[in-house]
Amino acid sequence: MLRTALRSLRAHAVRFALSGFAVVLGVAFVSGALLYGESVKAASARVSADTQPDVSAVVAPGPTDPGKEPPRLDSRLRDRLLKVPGVASVRGVVEGSAFVVGRDGRLVGSLADSAGVNYQADQGGRDARYPLTSGRAPRGAGEVAFDRDTARHAGYGPGDKVRVVVRGETRNVRLVGVFTARDSRIAAGGTLTAFDTSTALGALGEGHGYTQLALTAGPGVSEQEVRDSVQEVLPSGLSAATRSEALESDGGGANGDKISGLLLSFASVVLLVSVFLVANTFTMLSAAGAREHALLRVVGATRTYVQRLVLTQAVLVGAVASVVGYAAGVGVGAVLKSAFPVITQASSSAGSGGAPLPLFSPAAATAALAVGIGITALAAWLPARRAARISPMAALRTGEPPQPAALRRRTATGYAVTLAGALGAPAASDSGDLGLVTCTGGVLLVGLVLLAPRYAVLLAGLLRAPLRRLAGVRGTLAAENARRNPRRTAATASALMTGLMLISAATVGVTSLSHMAERDAAREATSDLRVSAVDFAEMSTGTAARIARLPDVASVRTEPGPAVQEREKTPPTAVLVNAEEGRTEALRRRIVHTLDNPALLVQDRGELAAEATRPYTPFLNLTYALLSVSVFIGVLGVVNTMAMSVRERVREIGLLRVIGLDRRGTAAMVRLEAVLISLLGAVMGVLSGSALGAVAVLGQEGAELTVPWGRLALFLAAAAALGVLAATLPARQAARVPVLRAVGDAG
């Protein structure tokens, strides 16, 4: 059996290669995502293990009663904890957000991971946690030290004047030292700015004492023992945690899991589309090899043997595709690692940073083999059963294979499943459960796949007359060929339909959300200018008062609260400014110059609207990029179907050439048939995807549906163009069929 299967694979290598390539793409996505996830987890574990190795436990404010402030973390509590048995040392830590302004006037590094810390110099002017590589320790409010990565990226060195933003205020200070540090924030691409303890207590601790106390255990004492001993003496409102528990809040590994999960979900789409291509390939090969299978039955092969033969071919194709796909997955993982650097590849300060991408992972390799072989065998299951049902008498048949069974049962089932999906979509959308909406979309997709043969017949019938007027007999022949085997046409179109359904649903949903955000931003823009902080930053108290004193200002109010006070107790979230008539742009430039703070945004109405829609564009582009792989596989399906269809109809093409159809007409017939198949998949995909996206949008409270007619029309036009492109080689193959050999071909 194995020799027979291998001989068949060699005889139809090109046909199997196309379907195998689709599986390769899916396996590459799966293995690449898993390898990337393992790399991120290893990097996160390494960084966590190296971060602040002198810490065994930390004490920080815990849950308190509403309206009651937690006890202060001050020197008296620090001295008290130092006397707890098992505690070797206690360090008062002050941490908060601090941003570094580069030479180009922009903020440096990841804003989410940019922090300020206190430098505790000993008698020799050194801090064991932040060992200096050059310069000295900061000694006053006008001096800071940077970690080595920050200094290198910003282009600063000891002695340079630098700017840092702390609590919404820009400070002009002097860089006096550069240090190394084992800190996960540096490995994540952030910055570390060190102040002397006195300055840090005022700037970062807001005058409320230390932000936490870090404890180092004595010899032979575990983290848990230190935590438990300290917890017993802490006042209410403070809690102790081990170093491991404190580092669990680091989001590097979690972000890596999210990205891997996103890639795996797209990989599942690619694999689903691959099923159509593989199933269609084995169906067509089984039909073409019906006589061969019948001869095997004549010489004694059982139905089980024939079925196992076809499945063996599928397993061999899946195994080869899995190996090639895993190798390609290493490249995908490397691309992901460079495109989504959750943990930096190498951190000179942290000493570890990223972990190399594993070239071999047992889990990823097992998943690649399971997915590749499993998907291919599953797709070939029905074709194998059909091949096993071939009668030995088929060996005597010389004409076309018998017509498949009627579509009545499949069509009825398809209508029932589609109706269930359509009725369940509004309820799923109202529930707000994304998983339920996804399941409903899956039910709708299954129903449309079942109905695809029926719609193939209907579409070909509707377009027959227009095609006859447009292309004459070539159009008529193309329409008849498309409806000759509706199951084959539907399976080919379903691959395109799946990708375009998801793309259309995402386009309608994201476009609607983008327009809603733009509308809300325009409605909320009740002033000429809006001053607000960038993400992870804040405004300083007194910002509104400084703006109110500027020329060309008509009115100023703050959010929250309309009043502008010279001494504000809490910083506002935004400042709304109205300018004198015709002075908006001049006032905007004056505010930017006066505040001189790159952590603050000064935006007019148009910029607010653009900022509101900004997050949606990258997401939609990423969706297009990932789902385009499934569309590409759909195009491969059209190429494969048309190429095998031309080979099946060699004698028919020869007869058409004999009665007057020239080479150009033959090629045009094949191209029109490919366009019909592509349009079938595109129309079903765009319509169903648009409906699904519309239901998801309308299910949200206060949502307004925006249909991007231009983009949806572009999808249909692109599908037609892809059909022409996919038919290029099959059309050339059909046009070059020798007439005399074709007429004599027995089929």
C-alpha cells in the first residue's frame, strides 16, 4: 500500500504540492506562534529571576476602608521591620512615573515602563542596587542618573543637561551618573531615572513617604518565612508579599500570550481554508483515478484497502507539510519576535533581557505534526470514503464518471443551519459575549458552505445570459462548466468565502466603531483646543492657571470641574481652551511653547477626531495582513481546481477546437469560469460577513452602523481580478492542448 501511495504522489506531485503548501502555511502560523510564546515566557522568567535579586519580600499599602488613608511607609516603620527575626536589611524604595526627553524633544522608550527611583548612596557614594559605570551619584534636586540603556538611546552622558518629566512638570536637570540595573522595566524597553532619596520622596512619593519597603532575608530564611513574619507586625492597611508574588504583575509574559493567542486564532482560519483546498484536491484526484481504484477492486482490493490508500496519501502529504511548515514556523517566530518585542532582545543593563527563539520545541513540533497530519487526514476522509465506494465494474467504464447525487438533502440542511445562525446572531450580539458571537458566525459559515453548491448553480444560471452577450459562446460554456459540478465549484469558492467573510465582518465592525469614535470626539470637542497628557502620564497642578494667563485666551475650564484655580488640589485630566476669534493656531503654538512638555498634547478639533480613530487603523491593517493568507490559499484553490479541470476535459477541449473554438477563445472560457468561481466566493463572503459585522455593531448600545460600500465593492472587484490571475496558467495550459491528441484521448 505504501509503495502504491508513493507512486500516486509522484504521479500527481504538482497537484498534491498546491494543497500541501496550504497546510504548510497553517502549520507555520501555529508553530511560529508557539515558538514565539515560549521565547517570551522564557525571557519573562529570566528577567524576573534577575530583577532585584536583593529583594526577598516587599511591604506596600494594601486594601483599606473607603476614605481612610493607609499608614505611612516611613523610617520608623523601616527600623521596626529591621528588628523582625530573619530580616537582614530593609530598603526604603520610592518609585513613580518619570519620563526622559531626548535630544529631539520626544519622550524616550516605552512610556508604560518609564520610571523614577531613589538612589540610596552609602558612605562611599555607591548604591549596590544601581552600580555606577560612570559619573557619580545624584546629590540634589537638580541632578539625576540614568540607566545605561536610557543614556545610550537618548544620546546623553555625564555632565549633559537633560530634561525629565515628573508628575506633569518638566525639570531641567544635569545628568551626573550612569548605572546598570537588573530591572524588568528596562528589559521591556522603558527608562530608569534615579534621584537622590530626598528629591524622590518629594517628587515621586508626593510627600507621603516611601512607596514600598524592600526586605532582604537573612541566611537560610525563605521568602515565605520573611513575608509571614513581617505580616504579623504590620499595621492595618499594609500588606507583605514575596518577591515572586510582587513580580507577577509584570505583563511581559501575559502580552506574549495574547499575541500568540491572536496568531493561533488566525492560524485556525488558515487551516480551515486549507481543508477546502485539500478536500477538493483529493476529491478531484479520486474522481480522476476512479478507474484505477476500480481495477484495484477487480484484482482483490477491499473497500477498506482503497480508503486506507487515499488516507495514507493524505498522511504522507500532511507529514511532509508539517516538517516544512515547522521550518517555516521558525522564520515566522523570528519575525514575530522582531515585530512584537514584548521583552527586548538584549538589555545591557538588565544583563539578560530577551531569550533566543528556540529552534526546536517538543510542544511546537508535536502541535505541528498533529495539526498538519490531522487537518490533511480530516480533509481527505470524505474523498477516501467516496473512493472506497467505487464499484469494480467502473473499470469497464470509458466515459465521464457518474454524476454525483442530487443536492436536495444538502440544500435543505444548509438552509436550516443558515437560518439557525441568522436567528442566533442578534441574540448573541445582544449578550455582548464575543465567544458566542464567534460561535454564531461559525454556524452561519457552515450553513453557507452547505448552500454553496446551490448558489453556484443559481449564479451560473443568472450570469449565463449576460456572459453570452458579453463573450458569446465562450461565456455560455464558462457558465455551463461552472454549474456542471456544483460541489467542486462550491468547495473552491468556499475557501475564498471564508477569508472574505471574516475580512468583511472586521471591515464593517471596525469602520463603524471608528466613525462612532470620530463622531463622539467631535461632539465632545466643546472648545477650540484640548490639553491632555499622553498615556501613562499626568498633568501638573497649575497647568490650567498658566494657560489662562496667556494672551489670545477667551476662556479656560478643566475636566473635571469648570473652575480654574491658582492652586489646584488635584491635577486635571484635561484643560479646555477657547481662543479669541481667529487666534486658535497662534494660541496653540503659544501653549506648546509655554508648557514645553512633550508629555502633554495640545490638540484642535480636527486632531481630536483623528486621534479618536487612530487605534482602529493599525488593528484593521493587521487583520487584513493576517487574513490575506487565507485569501491567498483560496486563490491557490482556484488555480488547483482549474488546472485539474482542464486536465479532466482534454478530450472536450479538443472537440471544441475541432468545431472552431480558437486558442484565445479556449483561454477566455477558462478565465471566465475562474472569475465565476471567484465571484461566487466573494459575493457569499462579502454579504455574509457584512451582515455578521452589522449585527455585531447594532447589538452594542448606542452604536451606529456605517457600511463601507467602497471597500466592499473593492473586495468584489479584487476577487474578480484574482480569478483572472488564478486562471492564467490553467488557461495557457488549455490553449496549448494538441487538438489531434485531445480528440483521441479516451478520458
